[in-house]
Amino acid sequence: MNSQLNTQVLVLNRLWQAVNICSARRAFSLVYAGHAHVVSGDESNNFLTHDFESWRDFSANAPEHELVTTISFKIRVPRVIVLLLFDRLPKKEVKFTRHNVFERDKNTCQYCGHIFDRNDLNLDHIIPRDRGGTTTWENVVCSCIPCNTRKGNRLPREAHMTLIRKPKRPKWRPFLHVTFSAPQHESWRHFVDLAYWNVELSD
């Protein structure tokens, strides 16, 4: 039973935007307290919401492996819940990682504008580190190896090179990049795909 209570549940805000992931134990407490409803869907992406009583009744037809047994009844582990009051997206910083810089720059050299395999790209400090350049979103870009070699330890203008766009800190939210390795997350796909396509991108 305990492992079932640790199952991951996708949390939607009041506007049905994916905002978090919590344990089934936490999801049950939110639904029981009246702060959230459970979301159930069919293959056609028709969705119903359930309060605790309704979900308990709905659980009657659930397969045994999806149920948690309490002293007086069995109840299905939810996969998705929607919060009734919370309508904000949490402010989460995008981690400054090599992967995320490649994501932001779309595997494109920011000097010549060509797309490369990640193995053929470097990260370039626009203002070189030994000239006071920092390792930040605003000073690091994808660069192909020939452009990187040509620029060397100079500023772009000194190497007669220009950036195709000014680098910025990305605005997309990392928790939307949910991997669907576990089959129980299949029911999340609709909401996470929706969030992926509708999330605000930087210019």
C-alpha cells in the first residue's frame, strides 16, 4: 500500500495548467480537504472531476492494482488532480545547464546560424572569461567548432562576427518537461503537451 501512496500525481491549477507533481498521499489529503478534485479522462480526452465521495464511488470499477485499501473502503490512486483555488504558475528558475542552453538556442550556432548535432557544438562565452565574462544565460551561447575557433579569445566585434540574437534567460518552465518513462504517466500527456505548446517563450 505504501508504494501506491508514493505514486506521482500531476497537479493542475484552477486554469487546468500543469504546475506540479505530488505524491498520491498528498493528493488524497488535498482532495479529502476539499482543496482539489480528481480528474478522470477517457480515450477521447473527455474529462470529469470528482470530489472525494464521487471518486470513492468511481473507484468501484477500478482494477485491484490501482486501489489503496483503507479500513472501511478501497479507493483508486488518482493520476491527475486539479486545484480549486490556485491559479498561478509557480515561479521556477530554469536551471543553467548545458542541455538547457542547447534547448534555448535550438542547437543552432549563434554566429553562423546553422543547426548542428550537439556533439559538434560548444558553449561560447561572448565576453571571454579571462576578460571578465561571466558564465550566465546572457553571456553563453551555442557555437559551432569552426566559429568558436575563429572567435578565439576575442569579443565578437574584434573577430568581425555578430550574434544572430541576443541571449536571454529562458522563460519556459522546467517542470513541464515531464518524461513519460512510466506507463502510469500516460494520463498526464494531454495536460503536459497542452502546457508545452501554450507556455510563453522568450522572444
